[in-house]
Amino acid sequence: MSPGEGLVGGWSLQGRLLRVQTPPGQVPLLARRLEADEAVGRGFELQLEVLAEPGADVDALLGEELGVHLQRADGSERAWYGLVVESRWAGAAAGGERWTLRLGPWSTLLEQRVGCALHEDASVAAILEQVFAGLPQAHWVLALTRELPRRPLCTQYAETDWAFCIRLMAEEGLAWHFEALQGEAAEAAAASGRWRHRLVVADEGTARAELGPLRFAADPPTATAGARHDSVDRLAEHHGGGPARVLLGSWCSRSGGSLAAASESDLGAGPRPEHHERRGVDRFADRSAAGVQAERLLRAFELGRQRVRGEGNARDLAAGTVVVVQGLPGDEAGGRRFTVLAVHHEAANALEPDRAHAPGAAEPAAGRYRNRFEAVPAERALVTRRPPRPTAPGWQTATVVGVEHGLPMADGALRVKLRYAWQGDADPGGDGLAQTPWPLRRAAGRRGSAWVRVAQSLAGAGWGSVFVPRVGAEVLVGFVDGELDRPVVLGALFNGRDPPPYAGAPLAGIVSACQPPTRGCAGEWVLDDTTGQLRTRLASLPMAAELGLGWLVAQPAGSAGRGGLRGVGFEAVTAGTASLRAGQGLLLTTHARAAHGGSCDGEQMDVQEVHRRLESARATVAALRPAGEGWPSALADGPARAAQALPPPAGPAAAATRADGLDSSTSATSSTSTEGHAPETAWLVLAAEATLAVASDGERVHTAARDVAAVAGGAWHAAAGQDAAFVAGGAVRLASTGAGVAFVAGHGEAALRAHAGGLALHADGPLQVSAQGGELRLVARHRLVLRAAGSEIVLDGADLRLTTPGVLTVAAAAHRFPGPGRVPAPRPALPQGRPGAPPNWIEIEHHDAEGRPFAGQRYRIRFEGGSTIEGRLDAQGHARHEQVPERAEGVDYEAREPLPAPPWPPLAELVDALRERLG
């Protein structure tokens, strides 16, 4: 059946001013009366009174798109399309039933959906596209002439989708309206599965549809089907006041100051009121953004200062279009251009009252169309005022998110990313509360939120505290000025998944701890003020490091139990490496000081005991100097020079003087220029009131760039489990005033060597040199002298001289002295490096063909010049030596007995393997 054909209640549908187009297969309807309102920024609404056949299922049209066609003067039709959002039975009529239908745009469906969503780093255009795409049949166009800025964070919370979209469009200065497609455009939309009314979103630079000229006529003909011209018969211009200057301001957290911008109108003379609005934090990205918002608000005020209201019968008049009204009184420019803001349409079909009109109802003029409209000058930009933003109902909780398998994830401003439980794309947890940690797949993931600032207990320029919640932690979130787009993390919360680290433990204090699951790492700070057991503990894992002060108890990381007492005082333990550096000197001592109020007597670097011991050592060295024999000053004056390098024993006044010379501009390696004592270089002092033990399971090396002096008031004992060596670049002098000096080697050789100069052994009593079951060698390069009690034996080259003041007795036997000979003496590997050059070292490893080490195998390393080093390989077949000559010639290893060869496999196995390989 073609449009307009058929009967409803005995009435024909042909030739009517109004015609209703229903979807195929639906009941036909006869339009009686239409009232329609459409406006820029308010959508449209059609109130349609229709006649239907008795018993027709009109309610089946709910949600369907209907078309209402208005016949123009030339016989063509202008159409409106809308979804049936309400149907109401209005009573019976002769031959049928009266119904009232309300039609609205497809945005009505968005008004029914209240949602929560979070958009990160997206423009308003992209957000609108995403929301509209939720309705497959929705039809829209974004007619924009400028690129909209991207928003770091845009939040929809407990807000309908359509209210959210309206707010975003108003904030970006976008005007919107719905237009009904006509003719072929409507047919194409229907063929593509889209609705035939379209949402148009435009900015101030978008060109709007032109309707052409309209004639102004004070007494127009009635707009019936036979009328030939559309016109405007009433027009009134209204002027109002409003702000002529707008100033917007906000506090900027990035610059730490106020950020403001102003915009001023050029509408001419007259009162110029101002609108000032300074509030909030970080409302604008920068000053230019504030200026744009001020300009938009001013344009919205200007839009209300001049309005035009009129009436007529122009049937094509629509919201958002531009019309030229001609023939106005006093108009010499050929017409005035107006942009239509809103139109109210009224139309009625000519039907007999006894067939279509209910008793007591006011009957409109049959067969007539009229409208009322409101417009503004076309040069005005269509900008609506921003609606108030919804505010947060209070604080909320969220989960910190980050890169998968990440620990704390924050930017340079200590901001983190969050995920709220109400986010539509949040992954639900096992408890159904969507609270399980949700790692992002990449650092710039969009499934969380924008970077959110974290409130700190202390914050300032170069000082403050730092709190960064970890990925997966539940945090408490507040909102600046109640705006959901400006969240701030206020603190972290314990919950069922992350219980307190010491819940229910007998701990009277504060514990700050974090232990991410499945990571095996933890950090801990304990302040325990248990009565009589005060303690402070710092600990971290997996590289175990712990610092304890006060009452030291056994307490594993993450454990709620407090173990037994381990000690009292100070303890620092680590499974990794440790370093302790002091640029002005370091004192480690066990000498106690009396304490008063938590501080000890004396100054910080009090070395009185060290000075007394150095003075005693100086006296001991002075007593050892033989009469008439000059010792090197470096050896004789070593204790005195050490005492001069240390701070003198002084009172608090000297300590204050030294402290005044230390400030932030003083280099760690420079000396302090004060009136008191200032050491030339940084020093390290180890002082023990009782025993000082230095032990090592491996090697122990003492080295100094200058002199080494070791003085003992009693016996001095130096022992090594394997080898012991005393090496000096200059002279080595060993002296004793008591029982003498003894060198003993448990196994191997005991050797005294001098590379340059002479080697002398002096003794006031007997001098004994012996070898237990081995060989005794006295070797000299040129001359060897043995002297005692005025007698001496001299081996000088090939000569042998014996001198004695008494009697020389030779045993009566034949003694043959062989001729001269030369036997090279083995020389140990001694340091031969240049001053200032890094020390030489050598490492060797020895394994068999299968990679098994030769554990315990003896070796000899040969160096250029004939020096050697001997030793045994460790359990890994490895050995290392420091301070060795520069060039090594080779390594000789002890011969090892070969292992027995494994037996050959049986011949049958070899034959089977050969057959399998040959196939």
C-alpha cells in the first residue's frame, strides 16, 4: 500500500495536511493534531494525537520510529521522525479510538541508562563516538572545524549517558540539535539500518544549513493545503543585559600559583558588568585554556542579550538553521539573517468533530499549521552555558594498577594510576568485588586512570615524606572541590586480601611494612615501645639487610611473633655488600663514655685513649733505637706522626669550632679551615678497650701507600694458616726488647730476603737459625758475614776469611773445598708495579676435558726474571694471587695419575647401534 492510501475508522488517509508513517506491518494511524518542539541544545518532542482502528495494538509501536509528514504549499512534504516513547489511550471515537503518542529522539534511550565510566587521554569527540556507538541504529554527525583537546581524565559517575554527553559538549563549546532527514537521505538511512533523525554536533565555525528567504507579512493567508506562500507575520526583538567582561581563575599545582584569564565584549557603550569566577585547583591546563573558557562563557552571556521571537507558517523552519527575513519595516539591506534556536509547531487535520473530537475538548483550527520560533542574529556564536558538574558523594576506594608484575609504579611527581571498583571494564575478582590486583599490560595502558596525585604527610621544596602505594594496594581517594576528574590519593587501606603485617601480635608501637605477593621482597620499619624493651628495626628483602637499635629480638620479616632476646645495643646485618664512608674521618671504638640524657660525655671524635697508646708506642720505639745507629725517620717517628694526624684531646669548644667550618659548600675531601685542629686527610681509627681480633677464613692483606708501623707493649704474635709475608718497598725493621724475635714455619720454608741493600740480623744474645729435618740456606749476592763476639766468617765471592781475636781450632781431618760454583737462589714474586699504577694480579683454573676441577693440585707459576709462586688449587680448581710481577712465563702443574679407562661396550651393542644408524 502506497503512503497515504487506506482507511482508518472510515476516514481516508489521502490528501491530509498531516500524515503518519508507521513501520511496515504495524497498524495504520490517522493524524488528528500535532504539537512539536525542537531547539538547539534541547532536542525535540512531538505530541501526536491519532485515530486508530478499534482494538488496534498501538502499544506495539513503543520503541519504533514513526514519521510525521507535513504537506507543504507546493504539495511536497516536510517530515519529522522520532521514537515512540509513550502511548496513551484517550478514549473512543466514532468509528475508532483516540490515542496520544509522544515521540522523542534516540537520545531518550541514553537518558534511561545510568552508568559509571572512566576515559583516559581522550578527546570529547572520541568519548561521544564511544558512547553513541552503544546504540547500533543511532545516527549522528560531528561537524567540527577544530580539533578538540585530549583530556587526561574524564569521569562519568552515577550519571545518565545523555547527561554526560550534554555536559561534555557544553564544556567544549559545542552546540547540538536533531535534524530530520528528508527524501532520499531518509531512505538511505533506513536502508542502512539507521534511524532517520540525526544528531548534529557543531562548533562556532561550522556553516549551518540555509533555508533561504522568508517574507514578512503582517496578514498572511491561512496555511492550508491550498496556501501558496510561507511567511512570518509577527516578529519582535528583545534586548537584555549581561556581563560584558568575564574573568576566570584557578590555583595551579604545577606552578604553585594562580592562573587566570579574562575576555571582554565589544558590544558598544552602556553598563559593563563583570563576571568573576576564581575557584578550584587545576581547572585549566594553562593560561590559554583559561582564556578559551572565559571567551566561551562570555559568548554564552552575549547569546542572551539579544533575542528575536516571531510567529508564522513557514513549514520548513527548523532549529539550527539560518533564515533570511525580508520585508521588515526599516530594512534597507535586503533582509536580516537569523539563526533559529527553537521552534514550536502546531498542525491539525480537517476532521468532523463528531467523528474525531471528544466531548468537552478544545478543537484546534482544522487544516491549519502555525509555528512560534526564537532566533538570534546569525553572526552570534551558538554557545550554551556549562551545566554544573556532578560532585562526588564522598570519598571512594580504588586499587592501584600498573605494569604487569610491577612494583611501585609512579611518575616523577609521585603520581599513580588507579582502578575503581565501579569501572565497567574492571576485571572481577574471585570474591566478586573486583578488588584483585589488575596489572596493566603496558606502561601506557588505558584500562586504569590518569596519573593521580598522592597526598603526603610532609611536602616542600627539597624536603618532605614520600608515600607511594604499590600495585594492587587498596587506597582511599578524595576529590578536589568534589570534582570526579580531580582525584587525590589520601592514604592506603588494609583489607581481607592485604591484612596488617602484625595483626593480633603483641606489638606496642608502629609498623610500616609492605610485602607484595609472589615477589619474595619486603620492606619493614618497626618502632616498638614495649615497656622496658624499646627498639627500632629497619629491614628489607630479598637481599636481606637489617638495622636494629635498642632491644634486639628475633623477628623474621612478615612474622607476627616476637622471638627471644638476641642482645641489646646496635646491630647492622646484610646478606649483600656493605660500605661505610666518612669524608672527614671515622672512629670505631669500644671505649665507653658516661651518658647523660641520651648523649655521652666528650666530643664526637674523642680519641684520648688512642693518644695515650700512641705516646706509649713512641716511647717503646725510642727505647729500641741502638746507640749510635740512625733508624729511618719513617720507622722511628711513626707513632708520633700518627698522633699529630688525629684531633687533639679537647673539650666541646674545639668540637663547636670544627662544626662551624662544615657547611653544604664544603667538599667531602677538602680540609676545614678553623681555628681548631683540622686533619690534613680523612682518617680511620680502630680502638679497643680490651681485645681487638681481626680474623679471616681466606687471605688477610695489610697495605699502605707510605709507612706501616706496628708496636706492641708486650708480645706481638702474627700467625697464618698457610703463608705469611712481610713486604716493604723500602726497609723492614723488626726489633724486640724482651724475649727476642722468632720466625717459625710449620711447613714449607721461612725466608728473609732483601732485594736491594743489605740484610742484617742483630741480637744481644745468641742468634739461632735452624731447620727441622730440612735444608738451611744462607745466600747472599756478593758477601755473607757471620759475626759474634768479635769473631767473623766472611764469604766474599770465591774467598773465605775467618777472623777471631782468640784461637782458631780446626779439626784434624782432611777438608776439601771444591772450586767456585754458582747456584741461583729462588726469588719469591715481589711487587714490581710502578707507583700509582693498579696492582697486578693473576688467576688460574685447571679442569679436565669433562670440566671437572683438579682440586688440591699443586702448581708453580713462573714469572719473568726467575721469580715463582707455588700453591694448591681450591675445590673449584681455581687460584688467585695479588701483587705479582707484570709478566708471567708459564704454569707448571703437579702430575696426576690417569683414571682407569672405562671398559669397551660389548660387541653385540656396537653391531646393533651400527644397524640402527644404517637403517
